[in-house]
Amino acid sequence: MNSQIPLEVIGLRKAYHRRPILRDVSFRLNPGDAMAVVGPNGAGKSTLLGCLTGDRLPDGGEVRACGHDPFEDPVSTARCMGFVPEQPFLYGELRVGEMLGFVVSARGLDSDEGHAEIERLLALLGLAGADSVLCRELSQGMGRKVAIISALLHRPALLVLDEVMNGLDLTSAEGLLEELTTRRAEGAAVMLSSHDLELLGRWCNRGLLLAPVRDPRLLTGRDWQRWSEQPTLAAEGI
């Protein structure tokens, strides 16, 4: 598969206790694409995103992030991907500045440039001056902001964001969308799961509709345009 393509998925399948959750999911994200992942609770949104990032093992199919298999080559996959799960993990004993400094070091980023980017993103998301706060003392929204910054620091070609707007104040959410729009213009692809259907319809350019009892529905072109005008969890009539 092409290493210049941020994400390719072919025939992805996953079941729990013999109950199908993901049924033959196939799609491609090109540079600059933003895909909305839509579905009710239990439809498999987080399962799908976990399979794409290597957090959950699928039962079948292929996933390639920038040409890399997340299970066979997790290091190369991590270099091209930024992931914010629905329940982010932070090292509670580290302060915010230490946590993000650790990410800079682990990613092999230039120290000066990495810390300058940390300061920029902290300010963008309303965390300026929070460097000395222990991660375990952060509110849910503040913790999510630190996880978002961790995912953005290495400027990945692919961003996978699961309910990333949860707990964010309006100003921070707008700042994040501006940043993601800039990243898309620079060639990054984004997968975005959210219960805010209006946001998904306004900001994304394609969608994947999931449901517990039906096959996935890929929406592009005119189908996506119709859905984005009247966002819904149902695929009927599109």
C-alpha cells in the first residue's frame, strides 16, 4: 500500500462474543480528508478507532497507516499517527510540563522546537501557565487538552480523535478546530468521532455511518452533502 496515503482500510471485521461489531469496513483517507465516524452507542465507533491505532486486534481485514501495519510495525505507525482515545491516559505523578516534555523526548523531537510548540498549543487550548499542575489534579477537560497536545506535537500525517470535544470549553474547541483545519491544509488526514452531528457535518468532507445491526455506510460526494445538510444517525434515504 502507498506510504503517501494516510490511511487505508480493507475488509475490517471485529466481533465480541460472536456478535459482529464491525462488518467489512473499507475506506481510504487521502491527505487533507476529514472523516466523520457516526453511530449510536454500541455501534462500534471506539472499536473501529482502536483497531486502526493498534489498540484492539481485529478479527480480519487490513489496516495501513502511511503504508504501515499498526500490529506488525507499531513504531512506524506511531510516527505517522496521533491518537486521542475517548478515555485518555496521562501519567498522574507528572506535571503537565513534564508530561509534554516526555512526549517531546519520546518522539525524538528537537527540544527547543518541541517546547516552543508545547507553549503555543498550551496557549491555544487555554492551558497557559498550567505547566506545574500535576496531571492527576487536572479536570476531565484539562486532561483531554493535554492528551490532544500530546497527539499534535509531532505533526502527524494522520489524526484519530475519539470524542475529542468532550469536556472542552467553547473557546478551546474553536481553537482546536482552527488548528485541525490548518493541519488538514498542510496535508494531514483526520478521523473524528463525536456526538455533535452538526459539527461533523460542517467540518468533515466524508463520513462513515455505523450501526449495531447493519453494514457500515460510507458517505462521500453527493451522499455526504445530503447527510451534512441534515445530519442523522440513520442512513435511510441518503
